[in-house]
Amino acid sequence: MGTGIVNIGNLRLESGILLENVQLAYERIGRPEAQTVLVCHALTGNQYTVGTTEDPGWWSGLVGRGKSIDTSKYSVISFNSLGGCEGSTGPTTVNPSTGELYGDLFPEVTIRDMVHAERKALTELGIRRLRAVIGAALGGMQVLEWGILYAEDMDLLIPMAVTPTLGAYGAGLHAIGRDAGFNERNYTGPALVKRIDPNSYYTLLRAMNTHDIGRGRGGVVSAARQISAKVVALAFTHDVIYPTADIQAFTRLVEDSSYILINTEYGHAGFSTEFEKWGFMITQFMEVAICRQSKSLYSVSAL
């Protein structure tokens, strides 16, 4: 267990461009023989979900031994998303065709490209099935696409602080983020530059702006019907990017779903804090046996 790089070979993007010799950087924590949980990071995140004692990961308050996602029970893996800057193929890596860094010439990728890359990486690592896929914002977009692109590969989907499409208002706020350093944890511009390469940041923002699970699938309603895993959607009060009403409405479209509204003063950034408020819900749903043929379990909770 620990960290590493997995090579997945060539990857054909939605745009038709062929990325050669693609690699994804990952962190894997927990019992290797246990059921696997895939964690997908947000815009300013990376593969270091748990991290170390000296340098804790961005979700170390939620994931770890004895925590809500217990690494003494599960194997937890997270990847630096395609286009990221922490070891995965992206603007800061070398283009094998030119021998130079991709930089601002790195091609546009989509959320679906990211998911296809991660599916290939999991296969290379010998992981065929997932207990759960969980993530927020950019990570939540990947969670939803996982549920459609690889509908039979997991028991549970936990999308957090994300809607099935990125509306014009949300896209506008993310565009502001590109110029002013807005991000989920409200880092200032200078602090953000130290954390993430500007070209990678822009690449991930562009990917977020392609997010629409209904694209090419006959719309959101039709796409939602393709999800067969249990869905537990978490929304956070005062989230101005992903409105809670839109998340609730989407959850109603999924056959087997639960909707949980978390009361928080942190708005969209609520998914990165106050784990004591909602982490236990994750634990409960993780431990419940999933009956894929059951009736809808749609419910609403407010915490």
C-alpha cells in the first residue's frame, strides 16, 4: 500500500485525440484484500486523501483507521485526476511525441475521459469491483459518470455538492476561480498557485465546464435511469455553485437513492469540514448490504 504511479497505455479522449503513454498517480491505504472504495478529488485536491502524520491529506478527517471511511475495514484508493499536476499525465508532464512539457498545449479533457482513465488504472492494479465511489464537486462529477459509464462496477455512489449538469451560474463562478483564485477551501490566489499548476487548474476547470450527464444520452432523466447502483447524494446549505434544490430533484430521478441535506455555514466548502456532522451517515450507508433489485429507498434527511 502507499503511493505510486500506474501506467495505462494510450487513451483516446472524447475529442478524438490520442494521449500516449498515460499514467495516473495514486494513493492506496488500508487492507489490500478488503473491498475497495474509490475517492475522487475536488478541483484543488490531489491523490493524497489520507496523506501522512506530518502532511495530512485533504480528507484525512474522514478517511483513515477508525474514521468514517475506515481503512481498517476497506482499501481506499484515490488518483490524481487526468490533467492534474501531482504525477498524473497533464500539463506538467512530458509529451512523449515532442520530448517537452505539455504546458498550455495539453489537450482538453472531459469528466468522462478522467473516469475512463481511472477505470483502466484500476484494472491495471487488479481491482475489478468497487464497494463505493465517493467525491465532491469535480470529484462528484466523476462519481456520477462512474455510475453511468461503469454501472455494474460498484455497489454505492456518494456524490457530494454536485448537480447532474453545471449550470451557467456555476460555470461562471468557476471561471471567476480561474482568474481570482476561488476554490473549494477559499484559498487566496498566491496560496493556490503554490498548490496547483495554473495550466492544470485551467484544464480541470475546462473539464468541469463540460459536465452534463445527459450529454449524448437523451438528457438528464434518461441518463439517471442508467444508474443501477445505490446513490446517496449529499448537499450543503448555502452552496451557491450547486443548489441543494437541484441536487434533491436529481436524486428523485434515480431508482434507488437517498438525499441528505447538511446544515453548514461553510456552504460549498462544507464537504471539506465538520465531518462529525455527516461522516457517520457515510459509515452507515457503507455498511448496509446493497440489494440491487430492491425498490427505491428515496429519503430526505437534514442534519
